Amino acid sequence: MNRRNFLKTTSLVTAGFLFPALSAAAPIDFGQVGFDAGIYNSNNAQTIMVFLYGGPSELGGNLTNIAQIKANSQSSYDNYFRGVTATANGFWQEAGGTIMEELLASGDMNIFRTCYSKIRDDEGNRSHGNCVSQNQRGVLNDEDTAGIFSIIANTLYQNGAINANTKLPFLTMEGESTFFGAPDFTMQSFLKPTALNSDLSNPYARHDENQWFYYTDEEREGKSWKEYTSQRALLDRAMDILGQRTNRVGKIKENFDKRVELDIFINTMKNSPTPEGITYPDNQFAENLETAIKIMSNNPDTKIISLGNGGLGGWDDHNEARDYPMRMEELFSAIRIAVNHIKAEGKDGDINIMVWGEFGRNVNLNNALGWDHGNLQNLYVFGGKNYFNHVGVVGETVIDISDSINRMYLKPKSGTYWFEPASVAATLYKIYGITNPEYLTGGHSAISAGLLS
């Protein structure tokens, strides 16, 4: 990705703020946020967040109610999909289910089938914008509060866990994200996420072909490329000094500070080999995931990478959902290799991968051969064995057939464990040493059910 396209697609500068335009905010008093350095240091947590925009159907990870679903669905599952086969633990075999069984059996996957928002059901809230914003801010309201990762960043800074010498603690590979929104407090520049792509292209690198422009015609004439490159480091340094001298304090000046650091970092990552025997699928999402794990394995200072679902397509399957199983298979094929990659690096205690979205789907296959919005979804958790226990499959569901025409949803079975989406934020806060996450999530506690050590 070249510099112009990078800026066009992300609308940011390296180490710049990543949040939509937000207005009046509910301020956070970080003096009220409890922090335990012992927990933070012991966990040594690093998180790769895979957020599936559009709201993925929960059926890939939960076909336990499929007989009743088929009996009441508006359109036929069997006539539309190439296969709807439940595995031993109720995964959709043709939609990554075989891989899920492998990851479950090896103790590398936890799946929570009842991430359910009763609050949203009561309010009739199933809109994309509100649900994305709420999940990424960790609060189930419409106030303009900060994103989960910005809160973690500022908490770690306020408690001395990270500082200006911490190397690239927060990265994004998805561009703008409310996860990093910070409208109600001022972030130190080194806490702001740096944007990278899977090719590890530095959008502020000085490309070789452009550097000839620094010479006059007379200077270029007869100058060999070897002679030119021998002076490149001196020229780069001169340009950095010039940039510092002429630019005002702000984002441009900050990026001159970051340019050399980012060059060194990226070159180190590019030269870092993927362990022998680890071969990722050939798609953009898998490449992003591989890059994220290489970064975290080689740079323990990187605490959080926001990945998104680039390369997999969207998950807003209102109609023509036939390729949903293929997308799930691609997702879990990459996840399986990523888990092996993390193990090969000896980092399965530190690095965790979380996969979820804004909500789940209505399980009625409608007359457009898709699913409408729902309020129950799966949360998949991989790795993080320093602080996460293996609890396997958590939560059972039942069918709710609404009085409305063609409305059929999964909901938590009476007596089963379930949690609101804000509990995902509370869980992240806990593993990064925050002792009272309820203060930040409107009273919602971290996921229990034995997950946290």
C-alpha cells in the first residue's frame, strides 16, 4: 500500500488518533480505576482482536438447535446450503466445524455460545452502528465514552506500566476503530495506535526512487546508484533534522520522531522468519494474522493489535448467505495455523486471540436466503494460557419463535451461563490488571464460568 492510499483509506497518520467524530463525552476518572501491577506482570497479556463486522451468524459454532430450526425456517437449509452437518459438539461441520473440534480437543479453544444482550432485546436495539460502538467501548449506552483499548492504554500509562520508551504498544491493521476512540481524555502520543498492513509497509518510508529528487541534474549526472546509496543514511538524517526544525509540535512532528523507529521495527519484523512447518492459507486475513503474531512474538511491548476481518468479507448476511460456511472455514483455517504459530514461538501463555462481532443473527433463513439481526452470538477465545483456563464449550441455547412473522432467535437456555457484551470488555480489563472493571462497564463483570485463573 503506498502512502497516498494508506492515508486515504485510514484517514490517519502513524501514531494518530483512531476514532470517529464524537461529541460530548462521559469523562473517566482514572483515579477511580484500580490497578494491580502484580496481575499485569504475571499475565503478560497480549491480545489480537478479530472483530467480525456485520454481525456473524452464531450457527457456525452452534448447530445444537438445528432440528427445530429446520422445522420452522421460512426457507429450507438443506435445499440451500451444500451441507448442514452437526459435529459431535454441535459445530457446523461445513463451516469450520471440523477445525473447531480439533481446537477444542487440543485445549486451545474456548467458545461461549451465550454472549447475549437482554438489554438490547428489551430496547429493540439491533442496529449496526450502536452495537459496534457499544461493544468496542464496553458500555451498553449511547454516550460518547472512550474505547476499550484506549482505556487500557491510559490505565497502563497512569500506573507506570508503559511509558514513552515502550515500543509500539498498540497497533491497528484495520484502520479507524472505536476500540481506540478517546474523546474524553487526552492520550499521550506514544499510546496512540500505529497503523500497519500485512506487508509491513511503512507509509512514511522514503522510497529509493524518490530520493533522486533531492539532487540537482548536475549532481545526478554520472552518479552511480552505489554512490547514491552510500550517502542515503546521511541524507535521511539531514531530512529528519530539517523536519524537526521546521514543523510545529503536533502530528507531523511526532511522525518524524516515529519514522526512524518504525523503519527499524518493520525491517526487524520483515526479517523474522515464520517457524518451520507453519504455513498459512493464501488469503489476506491469514496474512494479517501471521503478521500480527510475528510482531507480538518479537516485540513483547506490543500489547494489543486490532485486526478486523479484512480479507474475509462482511458478515451482514441478510440475503444470499451461501458463502457463510466458506468464510467460516477460511477464518478457522487461519486461526488453526495461528494457534500452532503461537505455540511454536512459545507464546501461547501470553498471546490470546478473541473473535466476535456486534451481534448474532436471526436463525430463520428468510425468503432472501439470509438471516436478519439477532442479539445472541458466540465469543471464541484462543490462547492466553497464563490467565485463561480451558473451559471448552460454555452456554446452551433454546429457540425463541417470535409472534412476528418469520422471526426465530436463539436465546440462553434457562439456568445456563450467559453474559452481556460489556463483559468482554470487563474480561480484557481484568487480564491487563484492572481490578474494578465494573466501574468502566456500567456494572458488568468479567466473564466467569471458570475462564479466568
